[in-house]
Amino acid sequence: MDGIPAIKTEPNDQELVLQFESLGDNCEFGLVQRRVGVEPLGLLRFSGAPLRNLLRALANRFEQIGDPDHIRLQPENGEFMIKLAKYDFTYHSDVKVGDVEPERLVRQQSRVVSYLARKLVDDLRDPGKIFIFRQNEPLAASDLVDLRLALAAYGNGRLLWVQQACPGHSPGSVVMVDDRLMVGYVRRFAPRSAVPELDLESWLAVLREAWRIAQEAGPPGEPPRAAHVPAPARVDITFGAEGNARAYQGFGWSGAEAGFTWSVGERSKLTIPSPGPAADYWLEMHAIPHVHPPLLRRQRLDIFVKDVWVHSFDPMPRGEVACAVPGHLIAGQESVEIVLNHPHAASPMLVGGVADDRRLAICFYRLALVCA
């Protein structure tokens, strides 16, 4: 943020990332900002800030966070890591061990941290700010409520809670829950052990969509300027006797049943319309594999688009699953050929003594191809 005013025209990537500020829980978003070439000041931009520690700091207005008595230097891989012991935050100093006297570095960090804490408190009172929170582990509903209550104590700032994409929420999509909470979905989070391995493209897509939604909605607490319903282009296939899947099925399918259709044999084919141009796509499925332990413990599902392997589920789980499909496999095509490889198909008669000799593989309920 760093004194950068909110902008109304479509921002470039550098302007875009400056409209957001990180609340934790690691430096992934700070590295997103660095990747596009900006280095704003922010107390938590490169901090390891676990949620419960953040809540304690918010409740105390970050008091004494920059007190020299609460600053610890921890050498790690030749660099001084800074630990703010008052609230147990840790961040990189970008100062190599031996380049500066420890006492001098503590004094310098005390001044910087105290300034950044005051700045963050001021930003938290600004209704035009959008704050980002993400963590690799699932966030409990009670934790989310506690975080929202802590932010509301400062003012009407918006929270963008970033999660990993999942069935129903493709990479780059954003849902506006209410006037102070948005949920955005990136393709994947960087591993904690290798944070620079982030997915920049989906991060920028989420930020751009969140910024657009915030502009349309107007300041929190006021009536929205315009209704916004995120609706990524998609093609939905419903299986079963009442569904539309029969028009798209090729080889490898049994007859439609009440709400579902079995794939049979080793391979099955679908040819569906393209949902439209996109950088990438998201293939979502609701399906149940045919298993019958101990003779048939699992099914494997390999997905091919235009004869190119895309993803394998091994073992194939029950319920909702999804995977990414590279955009170049679909670009410019009016229809998309999807081949599903399921080599462990077996008849219920063989594995369970049931009077059904079809070689069943996977029972499909729904499938969707979504522009990401």
C-alpha cells in the first residue's frame, strides 16, 4: 500500500498488487508482489504469522511489537532471521551474518517494525483496503469468525481469504460472501518448504477479479453499485436417464440409469463443446469407482485430452474430484475430445458373484469443463 491511492481504471499488474496487503500466514503474497516488480512496505509482507498469533497482535494493536527487548536474531543459512518475540512473528532480514553488528541490527529493526506496525494499524482503519489471508492448512470456521471480528474492531476493511482451487471453484475465481469478505481460489499454494514455487498466473487472476468485484460493490457498508455474479464459462454434463450426457458419449459407456451412468471396459470417450477461450481449464467430476475388496480394491482413472495425458487419479476417490487442463489443448477447438482410461474395470459377477457381467469401472453423476 505504502501511500499508493486506490485506482479506478483497470490497473496493470504492478498497480494491482499494491491494492492488497498481506495478513499472513507466510510470505507467498509478498513474493507475488516481488515477481511483478514492486516492493511495498508491510509489517506482515514477509512474516511467518500464524493465525492465533496474529489475532493476539490485532487485539493488542501490535503494542510493543518493536520493543528492542522483544526482538531476537536467529542465524539461519547465513542470514539473520528476525523473531518478534512479543507475538512470535518471524521474518527474513535480508542481512547476512557478519555484515552488521547484531546490536545495530536490533536497533534498526526496532525502528522499522515500530513504524510498520503504526502504518498497518492506520491501514486497518481504511475501508478502501483489501487484506489477504492464506494458509496451507484448512482454516476452521471459528478461526475465520475470530479473524473477521478482529478486523471489524478496526473498521470496514475487506478480507480476501485465498484458498486452493477445488471442485466448483476453478483457479482465478472469486466469490463475494458479503460486503466485507471475498474468497479467492488459486491453482495451488506454494509448499511451505519452497514458497517461491508459487503459481503467479492464478494469483494475479484472483487479485484482478477481487479488485473488480470490490470496485463494483463500492465501500463496505454501502449499497452495492452493481450486482456481481461470478459466472465462469462452463459446459455441464449430467449423466443418467434424465441427463444430457448421451448426446456427448462415444465408446465405453453402459446404459443410462437413475441419475448415473457407468463407464465400462478399459476406456470411454466424451466429445463435448468447448466452453470458450481461456488460458487454462478446470475439469470437475462427481463419480464413484467400482470397488469390491479384496479382489478389487481400487480403480485408476487417467484423463487424456486430444490424446495428451492430463492427469491420473490413482486410486480414484469417491465423490468430487477435479484437475487442470492446459489451455493449448482446447484453444481454437469447437469441441473437446476427452478419453477416460480406467484399466481396472471388472464385472460384479467376477469380483462379487453378482449377476452382472458388465465390466464396470467408474459410475459418473456429473462432469463439467470450466474456463479458469
